[in-house]
Amino acid sequence: MKGWKAGLMAILVGLGMAVLVGCGGSKAPVKSPQQSISPLDMSAGYGTVVLSVQWSKGKSRVIPEATERIVARLKRSGMTLFEKVIERGQTQVVFEKVPVGEWVLEAEAQDRFGAVLAKGQSESFTLEANQNKQVTVELTAVALVVTGSGPTQVTGTRVAQGTPVSRIDANTFNISGVGTVLSPMNLDANNDGRLDTDVFVVLAGSAPLGFAGFSTTDNAVVVVRTRARQEQPPSVTVNIDASGALLRNVALPPGDYEVTVENVTISSGGNQLRIGEMTYAFSVFKDAAGNLHHTLPTAVSYRLPVVGQPIENVFLELTVDPAASTAGARRVLFVDHANGEINLTNVPVGTDGKVTFKAQPGGPNLGTVSFVGVGVLLP
């Protein structure tokens, strides 16, 4: 990720100025009683620390242009005991009635959403009575990305052809031993009360698009049977919760599918990537021995840029059933954003089931993301 290297000084200057004990009051709150200064420290006297900021005009590689405020913290033994906020345009803020002793000054440049753009901290310094002490903090850019990894919440069961089934309505069925399921397909086209083919049932509580950091304000996903050779591809709408977990069982015969959800947010470390619409394409298939498999991800790992950040040193890795590699499955990724498109297709799945998309160095900045399509499909 590109970043501002604050080779120039951010010119965050702490001036330690001695004052008499008891003069003035501290406007900077102590974080908690457990972090209070001990009576011994207090008896040694107090000082005042003034933090000054020199705001650059126009673009700056020292204080990022999108900075709306700087949060300054005085810390002792790793604990924040004083905190002040300098809004853009302010040139200084005063920490009053600071006990003398060892301190570290920490500063963060934040945007209007509270995302940290750059941060740094001083060397440990001593504030003494009757001493003015200048402290410099050099800010270093923080890569604005969302990161996460872990298993997905996809669980399911394979049900054999011929299992008793009854049709409740066009998209709702009751499968013996499983219960009620939704499906985009007619599971009993022969009308004989038995499954026409093996099916993979994605169980309620599974989240085919859900992974660490994923959330949505949408209340349903649409599961579509693709390449169905029909003018209107068969589909079914399934209610979900905010994490993307299905609220109903979904039964899928062998074939290719897409699951689509809107209004997605991927969050980590205070950063967020918002996506207007996200689709995952996958296949349900049989191997040479007739065993049923799917290419829904079993694990996800990612480092993705947020809007306005360079598309480089980022990746998305999916883990799918290794049988997908033997079956010749290919991966696909398409991102439609305000500053362009990302299109990586027709790349084979690894023999270990790993599916990795990586951005090349020198990519453009990511614009507002309207659509992300990702998936693993058989030829």
C-alpha cells in the first residue's frame, strides 16, 4: 500500500511549561481511576504541555490531505492519561496540570469518519519543573485497508436422488430427513414424490458470502441458477440476517449458481469498504466417482483497499474443495468502481483448493465500488 512517509516533520510540538502546584485545572480527562497518577507523582509538581500543529497548505505528505483532526495522547507506562483533539484549523491545544515525570506523546491524523490516516509517537521524555521541553512527533502513513481471515459459515448436507420429497409451492419443498427447503429448481419435475437428482442442501445459518468483517443491511439474497438455457433463469429469494447468514435451508441440484446481496460493508480496524452489490458464482458438481461437491468458499483471507486508496499490495484468497481443481474449475473476479474496472478471469484453481487474486503494483486508486463479482466455476 502506498503511504505518506513523513520524512518531513509533522511539527507536532509539545512545550513543557512549569506551573505552580494547584494553579489551573486539567481539561484533559484521566481515562479511568486505575490509570490515575499516584500521590508521589503529584507531589513532585505539575507542568503544562502545549501541542502545536503546523497545517500544510494543499496536498501534504506529512499531514494527509483528508485529515480532519489530530488526536493527541499523553501516555505513561503504556496507558493514556490525557487526550485532546485538534480540529483542522486549530493550531494548538493545551494539556494542563500534567504531573512531572516520564511521558510519551502520541498523535493520530484522522479523517472525518475517524479512520486513522497517519500516526506516530515521540521518544520518551521527562517533564520537569521549571523546564520548557520541545517534543517532536513524526507521522507515518497508515495503510487504509480492511483485512480479515477465517473459515466461512457454510455447512450443508448431501441428499441422494430418490429421497422422498413433497412440493409445498413453486420454490418450497419438504425433503425426508432434512425438512423444509427452498430451491430455484423444481426438485420433483417427474412428480413421483422423489428427488430427481442428488442435491446439496446449504443449511440455515450458513453464510455463503459471510466472512470475518462482512455485514449487510439487505434482508435477503437471490440465488439464481445460471446457464440454465432459459430466458428467465430460475431463482429464489432467501431471507438473511445482518451477517449474511441464511434463515432457510436451500437445496441445489448439480449446476452453476450465483448468490447476490446488496449494501455490503466489509470492516476491520476502524476502516470500511462499502460495496453496492456483491455476487458469488459457484458450482455444485459430481466428481468421477459420483460424489457431490461445491465451490462455495470454506475459508476466506483478504487485504482490500478502502475507497481512495491505491489498488496494490492487496489480495483476496478463497479456499474451496480441492475437487474443484481436478474438475478444472476456474476463478473469476470482477470489480466495477468509479475509477475503472478490475477483471481477472479464467485462472485455474490450485490443487490445494486455494484461489488467490492479487493486485499488481502501481494500481490506480479505488473509486466507489458499485459491484463485485467473484467466484469459482466449472468450465
